[in-house]
Amino acid sequence: MSAVRTPVLAGNWKLFKTGSEGAEFVAALGRRLGRIQGVDVVVAPSFTALYQVAQVAVEHGIGVASQDVYWEEQGAFTGEVAPRMIKDTGAGWVIIGHSERRQFFGETNDGVARKVRAVLHAKLRPILCVGELEEQRVAGETEQVLKTQVEAGLSMVEATNMSSLALAYEPVWAIGTGRTATPQQAQEACAFIRELVVEKLGTNAAATVRILYGGSVKPDNAAELMSQDDIDGGLVGGASLEVESFAGIIEQSRATRT
Ligand code: PEP
């Protein structure tokens, strides 16, 4: 399925970087990349750093994402952060259903679906993460796992929302392990996910939605991964923590589209 989709390169900073460290980082990244064109660059700091990072990021055309969200707009939900609060920081994106949230914090497919709906309702852009565990891949269950996660995550989404949403295919065995999926494995999974979008929301929605690969993306493997037909960018953890390596990934990815 061919379409022109602007790649997204999103850096997931996890539990690293304070507000001032993040602000310094985006200033340095902005200087390093110059005027960013032809690619959406996004960084995802902790909640407490969103405002400070967004203040600087906007000057450099860099987007900001939160790493999670709650689905309610307000109420007695101690410790949670609502979509409108994230929007108020200046962030425009929200990562939802990251495997670390699913594995360590009890994130469920039902919660993911509610978060996606709430984020779209607030006019923010979800990055919906899906991916199989190693034992599921070995058991031949990858497609079934992706089908369950994608169908649940998109269960409250309309076709018209798909230009605002990105899906991230992140095989759990490749996250933070240095074991990148081969370009063929990543392409196969992303193509399968795009087919699921066709089935659920139609061809136009599937041609529009950006599907990212995540899992040990580095400057030296980015070009080959990002040149696959159904891969429209990357969700990058470890290698997004240093300006030079994240800039290298962005440049490699941009080069595949020119
Ligand atoms: C991630 O955290 O989403 C991720 C892909 O991490 P890493 O790039 O370090 O594997």
C-alpha cells in the first residue's frame, strides 16, 4: 500500500531527564538538526518535565509527548494526569500502552482503549504501542497478539481519527535489549498491523496512519528499518537519550525519504 506519510521519530525518555536536562537536550538537538523538515520529531519526558521541555521544543519545531495518561477528565483519582492537563503543558502527543506500562503497571487492553479515546477527544495525538513477548513469537502467536492489541486499542476510534494517531510496533524482546528485529520481521509485523487497520477502518485510514517500529533502533540500523514500505518512523528508547545518536537516527530516517 503506497502513500506519502511523514515519518515520526519519537524519543521515549522513560525515567530519565529532569525538566532542565530535557530543555537543554531539545535546544541542543534543535541546533544540531537545524530547521527540521520532512519528519516529525517528538520527545517524551516524564510528566514533571513536560512544560519545561515544551517551552523550548516549540522554538525548534520539536513535538512533545507524555509517556502515559489517564482517561478521566477530572475527579478523585489521586496521582493521575488527565489529557487536558497534558495539553496545558504544551505537549501534543501521548504514548499509550507501552510494554513497560503493560508489564510493570497492569495496563490492560481495556484501559488502553479508553486512553486512546480520551486523548483523541482532547485533540492530542496518541502513539499506541503494541507488540509480542519473546515466548509469544516463539510459539507462533505474534499475529494473534497484535490482532488482539490493535483491535482493542482502536475499538473506540473512528476512521477520521487515523491521521492524528500513530501505531508503534514494539516487539517486547527487542526493547532495551540490543536485539533489534530484522527489517523483514519489522516490515512483516507493520504490514500485518496495516491490514488490521484496513479491516477495521478501511483503506484510506490504513493508508494515512503512521506505523512506527520500536526496539533497539540505533543510527546504524535506522536507515534499513525506516526504508521498509510499512514503517513510517521509529519509537526510540535508549538511543534517544544522547543528542548525537538521536540526531543520527533522525538523519538516517529522513535520508530514506529523499
Ligand atoms: C522504547 O522504550 O520504546 C524502546 C523502543 O526502547 P529501546 O529503543 O531502548 O529498545
